[in-house]
Amino acid sequence: QVQLQESGPGLVKPSQTLSLTCTVSGASISSGNDYWTWIRQPAGKGLEWIGRIYSSGSTNYNPSLKSRVTVSGDTSKNQFSLKLSSVTAADTAVYFCARGVTLVPGILSFDSWGHGALVTVSS
Amino acid sequence: DIQMTQSPSSLSASIGDRVTITCRASQSISSYLNWYQQKPGKAPKLLIFAASNLQSGVPSRFSGSGSGTDFTLTISSLQPEDFATYYCQQSYNNPLFGGGTKVEIK
């Protein structure tokens, strides 16, 4: 059973960089055909895909956030991380890490999720 | 860019009711459509993948249909544990979620 757990500061000052780590157990981020993904959800709002890293190390980002986002992996710790720079109050949200899988070839869905980490941007 | 529109945004229903939620894409996405259930304070849970495939462990009262631009999630007989918010998600290109449908107790 795949388990994911987010960790990182719950409070970030405006203009600084938000950093979160997702620790994965039950699967390897460096093998298989899985996409290790970050998704966020502002309070009372919907879900927004942020970006992902594939087992090969290749990455893709939401165009609306691309200039500020970096997703990276640490295979020695089986973790992947999110960095979001120049944050504002609009980046306040619950941040989820998730595993993307292709249960049907080519069709990506998110079958395992972390519990979520609330990050507040405030001075 | 593909837009995903869910309707209704909220609905009230009673235990045992048949509930239908619709998701419409702004262009054809074939069957690149998934459905999730989210309860307050929890992560979303995958219900249906590739438009009509039931995820392992999900009760059979949940079903999905559609292809192209119009998709439906149906709960055949609403149970107390089904009161939640439901999201569609397209994976035709970069993942994008619909705005959600909140199912409330009538």
C-alpha cells in the first residue's frame, strides 16, 4: 500500500519561498511509471494541479505557476519536494502530494494522496 | 486551454436517492476523465478512472459514463457516507479539475 506524507513549514512570509517535502513509502519514486505530483486547494475552493516529477526525473508544471515552481526528487530518501518562490497570500492553501498512475494507458489519475499540509502566507 | 465545467455546483438529496453529476469539457477529451470524492478535511479519493472504470474498493453504486465532452457520475442509491464534494479531472493534457459539486443532506 502506497503512503505519502507531506512535511514542511506551515507559515511562510510573503515574497519568500515555500518548501514542502513528500515522503513516499510502499513505492519507489525512481522506478515504475508513476508521476509524483503536487496539488493544492485554497480554503473552500477547488483543486489545482501544480506540477509533477516522473521516475526518470523529468518534470512538468502548471503553466500558470511555471515561473515560480520547482519539483525535485531525492531517490536516496524516496522523497520528492516542491519549491514555490515569491509567494503571496494567494498561495495560502492545503498542499497535497499524490501519485499519478495510468491505470488505463495514457489516462493519468491520482490514486494515492497524502493527508495534506496547510501552508499560510503571512507576515 | 481546456475548461471543465461541473453542474450543479451543489445539490440536496435524501438517503436512497439517485444522484447525477455532470462534467462538461470545452473540447473533446475522449475518455481522459476521472472522478474523485472529497470529504471535509480529507484528501480526495479516486472513484472512477477513464470515464467509466470503477476504482478498486469503491462501492458499485458509483458509476461513470460519457466520452468526448460530456460525462456523468451517478450514485444509484445515496448513502450517508456519500455526502461529500465530487470533482472531475481531465488528463487529456495537463491535469485540470472541475469546480466541484457538493452533495448535501436534504
